Amino acid sequence: MNALDGIRILDLSRVLAGPWCTQTLADLGADVIKIERPGTGDDTRGWGPPFLAGDDPAAEAAYFLSANRNKRSVTCDIARPEGQALVRALAAHCHVFIENFKVGDMARYGLDPDSLRAVNPRLVYCSLTGFGQTGPYAPQAGYDYAIQGMGGLMSVTGERDALGGGPQKVGVAVADLFTGMYAAVGILAALRHAERTGRGQTIDMALLDAQTAMLANLGASYLVSGQTPGRLGNAHASIVPYQVFEVAPREDGSKDFLILAVGNDSQFARFCEVAGCAYLASDARYQKNSDRVRRRDELAPQIAAVMKTRPKADWLRALQAAKVPCGPINTVAEVFADPQVAARGMVEHWPHPLQDGLPLVASPLKLSQTPVRGPANGGLPPPRLGQHTHEVLREVLGWSDERIAAARAQGII
């Protein structure tokens, strides 16, 4: 069994936030039917290189592969009335409908919540947009990069201005990813409500809302104190020492670095003992974290000087033995070579028409009774464009081969 066996999702989303949400639900067992534009499909199929077959843009881009496993692809031209009717017919047999079109587009197509719940009162309808369905920015398109800026994330990411820094986006599209995860949680809650009441509901997800919520402790700090947080580079606003330090050079003479993440006063005392600077832990100015935060600019340089005296491997062994939180800064290649990542099964190899044994990052969800779907237990690799059109129309709608062929000839599918 899978946790979401029996749940069918009609997915009109593309790019990242929506597909990330539905991939999570598909991993848990939901039957996700991905509706794509005939001929081109999800924009990210062409967002490369890298492509699955070298530099061939006709092949799948790695970007698409990252967010679309365990789904079935159906091509349908929703700009045509016949395509819209097809989507409505499928929605009548689904539990969830998800889309990330501009505000108002779905109503123009007759695919808005009221129209679809007229044929399926239990339908959970999820819309993902940059700014939501209400408010002055609602009509505008919102993209992850802009939302990272508008939502305050870039104002607290990057080196301090005093050290020559400036605002910096996060290396992956976190506003999209978190919005997708919040949407998955909302859909699960709405499904539970529909089971109890027989009534669906609408979920209005906005990237800016999710990004604002993601400010977490920094947002709360501003609301409580009225003080605007700034950029601290690799340091922490509320804990010291909790940052990146340079250590002794590598054997080739290049610089090397280590994350030191001292979270409380006892850890600080243990760090100082390991580092041979117990005098810092006994200094009344630095014994409590609140004092270390206030004296960050005088304490951090002293620690930085000590850290440069030993190589990273020595620090890691000694600090880990003393239970002082620390860690290396791995490249992506080093992540996938890490024995812990391997032991946790975070890479799976999938059969695929273009490459058998296609390596993809696995779901991090590990359930003891209802494991997520993977290549070993009935999972589906990311689909080719329209791969399942014929299959889904026959299975869900009962269309004959002749009717499917006629729709294909007309360009509806």
C-alpha cells in the first residue's frame, strides 16, 4: 500500500511550485495526471542544458526530471473549448485539481472552482500564484527570484555591507519549493475535510505569502522588536559562534573552510577546550550566548585566528568527538559521494526510454508502513510528453480508440 492510494489529482501546474507539490503527493501514492500543452509541454522540459541525451533539446531537461516522477502525462489544448470540456470531464473523476495560471485565466476557460465543483462537489481545488487571488498585486505574475527579493529573503542573505556584501538570492528556488510543500500540506488537510463532509474547498497559495512565513524567527524578531534584521553573511543573528570559519589551507595551498555551529553555552565551553582557548570560555564577557552576540565583533576574530591553525579534517574529528556541532561545506558532487547520503538511499535509479538506470534524487519521506513509490515498488519515471494520453482517456473516461484517434487528429490532444 501507499498512503494516498485511491487519490487522483488533475495537475495543470508547470515549472516548479506546483510540480513539486504534486510530485510529493505522487510519491505518497496519488495518481497524478499531468495535463500538458501539446507539442511543448511543461516549460521546464526545455530548460537546459543539461538534457538527458547530452545537448539534445528534444530530450528531457534535468530541471523537468527533478520534479515530475510518479506522474502520467496527458496532452490537451485547454485553449480550445474541446480541450476545456476534456479537462472538466477528467475533473469529475478526480479528488484534487491544481493549477498555477494567472488570476482569472481558469475562469475564462470555464475551469474555475465553481465551474468544476458543479460537476464534482468534493473536488479540492488548489491555485498557486505569485501573489494570491486577492490584494493589489494579484493580477501580476510572480516568480521565485522576484519573490525572494520582495519577501525579504534577499535582504537577510549575503555578506554584511560593511564587509563589501550585498543582497544575494538563495541558490535554489526556495520560494517555489516551500510554496509547493505548503500546498501539499493544504491539499492533505482539504482531502481530510472532504472525506468527513463530502465537500471540497479552494486553496489559495501565494509565493509571497509562503516567503513571508519563511522569514520565521527573523520575521518574529522584527515584529517583536521593531528592528529590521540585516545581512550577516554566514553568521547567525542570534547565536555566536555560529558561522563559517577559514581553517588551515588544503595540501595544494587553497583555502578551506568549516562550519562551526555552537548552539549553547556548554557547547561553547567544549569548543574552547578542544581549540586550546579555554580562557575565552572562562571570560565573563563571553560565558553567555547573549553576551557573545553583543560582542560578536570582538570575539569572532579571536576564534577565526585559532581556527586557521589546524586543517579541516583535524577540526572535524576533534569537535565531533567533543559533541560540538560542526560540518564541512560540500560541493554537490561531494554530497552525492557522502556515505551518509548513500546509506539513506537518496539516489534512485529509474528505467527511462532515453537512459535506463536514470539517477534521480529520491524523496526524503521515509514511512514505515506506507513507503513512497520508487523504482522498486511500482513508481513511474518522469513521463515523456503525452506518454499516457491514450491510457488515461481509456481508463478514466472510457473513450474508445476511435474517439481518441479523432481527438488527436483534431489537435485537441
